[in-house]
Amino acid sequence: MFYITGDTHGEFSRIERFCERIKPTRDDTMIILGDAGINYYGGWRDIHKKQRLAKLPITLFSIHGNHEMRPGALPCYHTEEWNGRQIYVEDAYPNLLFAMDGEVYNPGGIETLVIGGAYSIDKFYRLAYGYGWWPDEQPSPAIKEKVERVLDARAWKVDVVLSHTTPLKYEPVEVFLSGVDQNKVDKSTEEWLDTIEDTATGCEC
């Protein structure tokens, strides 16, 4: 079985309660749509979190958010194949998997394109107060080129696109923070995702 949830930001009590209720196995997968918060501090606190999550009777498959480090940039990760494509994983925590942007996975026979990353609207607050912020939070030009190349090879046909942020046309304006000047928010990723959805055929985004 495949399950899906949104940002956990390092707090996994709801997934632990889910496991207690559903009784999954490692053959079952919980997809986290970014900001898992597993690679946030870069030290012992992350290791403690991974040790705790390694005890869960389920596999976690996380795409990249904006409030966390990219696993591909960390020396502790290597790549392996999962559902037909490459993922990042550590030998010590084999149930904690991280998606590679631009890969098309095949969970349960569903062709699933992954596009992580987003712009942090709280970027300057985080920089001012010493919270985590990473300049590679958004998809790079190389990632965007890879995504478009992969889609070109498939005639722009996939079943599902999993992303951390939404195409611009779906931005949740009803929950915008009143103190954020939207004119200063970089929405280039969302604008690009608009073109991905507009061009891709037969997919759920």
C-alpha cells in the first residue's frame, strides 16, 4: 500500500499514531510531500530522529521541500534503485528513502514524476534568526532541464506529478500570511510548474 501526507517538519507523531492504527509493514510506503525535516540540523539531532524513524514498521519516501537540506548534497547518502529509478538512502536507515528530482517512479504501476523544492517566504526571517535556510531550495536550471527532458522522452505523459509546491494557478491565496508582501515572493518555481501541468497530458498534479 502507498499512503501520502504533507509536511512533517521533523514531527512524526502523527505517522507513529498512523502506524499503531493501520499496522503497516516495510512493504508499505508513506510518501511525504517535502519538508520532512529529517535532514535539517546536520548533526546529532538528525541522527537521533533517523534512529527513531528507523524503528517504524513502514517505509518513508520523502520528496525535497524548501526547509531542509538536499540529501544529494550530503556525503552520508548514496543512490539505489527503487520502483524503477534512483533514490537517495543511507545504509543505516534503509526505510528512509529520498526522491531524486526529475525521476519517474513506478509505485504500484503508477508512473509518478517527482519535482521537489520551493521558495521560502520566511527566508529573511530565517537568515536573521539563524534558522535553517539553503540556497538550493528551489529546482535549479539543471533540474528543470532534466524534468523537461524526461517528459519529452515520454511524450509528456505521466500518471501523477508529486511536487512540494503547487502550480501558480493553484496557489492558496485564502491562507496567505497577512504580513508577507507577495510582490517580493519569488514565484518562478510555481510559474514553471504551471507550464509543466499545461503541457503534460493525462496526469494528476
